[in-house]
Amino acid sequence: MTVLTGPGLLFVVSGPSGAGKDTLVEGLKARRERLLYSVSATTREPRPGEREGTDYFFLEVEEFRRRLSESAFLEWREYNGHLYGTPRSFIQEKLRDGYDVVLKPEVNGALALKAQFPDAVLIFIVPDKFSYLRSRLEARRTETNEQIAARLEIAHDEFTFVRRFDYLVINEEAQPQQAVDDLEAIVRAERYRIHRYPETRLKELEDS
Ligand code: 5GP
């Protein structure tokens, strides 16, 4: 795995539950070896197939609160009755070492991260029709009807923040690969922005 000389970039992929963040980020990671995924902590129960330390760090509420009191999270949120938080040390270390990091918090978490890392790239994911959120959540069969209704309500609230993001990617039902292509294009392009180049590299080019 290549380590860049400059500090890494932080990619925050957000948007409503059911928009397809998990699948898109999986697809992106498969294509970008150098991109590390920051695993969040949560107090919700694991869903079938979810693995400790890969999908989430599953914590008891007490343990989550203990870590919170030690400032172990860069940001945290209560979402639909459960706590979710972004561990601080992993992101700080990896960015410092020059790795790019991707994570997928809900919208408020994304904005909180932007406040701490103004250079972070915020990407909002939506399905091509808002009504697909319901069908995707229903198809997943991991939430009760009330939980789905709550998530849909949150989704509408979340969309009001879309203008504070840098990019909007529409995850088209009929073409799932297209959204992964779009995400990858964003990740690639961000690296080439002039202000991302260390001054020393620009100078080197000029002097070569
Ligand atoms: P789920 O229970 O479906 O895995 O996640 C529920 C919501 O919490 C999703 O919108 C997900 O993006 C968000 N989430 C997951 N981890 C974090 C985190 O560390 N911080 C915040 N703020 N939201 C998170």
C-alpha cells in the first residue's frame, strides 16, 4: 500500500438511510486500495452478517458513554434511539500518515466533521427517487415499520442540508455502478486540486 507524502484527504459520504451509502462505499473501497474506511462505534444491535470491527464497533451504552467522556469520538449522534460515533484516533493518525480516509455518518455527523476538518470532502448520496428509500428499507427487512417511518422522516430533514455539501451523487436504481464511478471520479479529482499539492512539490516541478 502506498503512503502519500502529504497529509491524506477525508471523504465523508452521507445522505439518508436507504440511499445506498454502504454499497457505494464498499464499491469505492474495492477500487481504491489506498482508501481506508473509518469504522464507527454504535450501541445498536448487530444485524445478521455484520461483523465487529469491520462494520461497526458494537458497544454497550455504558462503554460508549465512557469513551465519550474521554473525548474518544470526533463527533457522535443519537440516531433513531441509538448512539453512533466516529473514533478520533484512527482518523487523526491515518490522515497524518498520508492515507485517504472515507466514512459514512448521517448528515449532522458529516457537518460536524467538516467543522473540524474544513478540507474534508462532503458527498451527499440520494436515490434517483425519494420514494425508493422506503422500498429499499423495506427490502432490507432489518427494521420494524415504525423504525422505517422514523428513518424516512429523518431522511427528509437531512435533505435540507444538501446545500452545505460539496457534491451530490444520485444513486440510480437501474445503474448502481454509475454512482460508484461518480464517487471514484470525485476521489480522483480531489487529489489534483492545486491546493492539495505541497508547496515543495510545486517548487520541485518548477525547478526540474
Ligand atoms: P445504521 O443503523 O443503518 O447502520 O446507521 C444509521 C445511521 O447512522 C446512518 O445514516 C449512518 O450513516 C449513521 N452513522 C453510522 N455511523 C455514524 C457515526 O459514526 N456518526 C454519525 N453521526 N452517524 C453515523
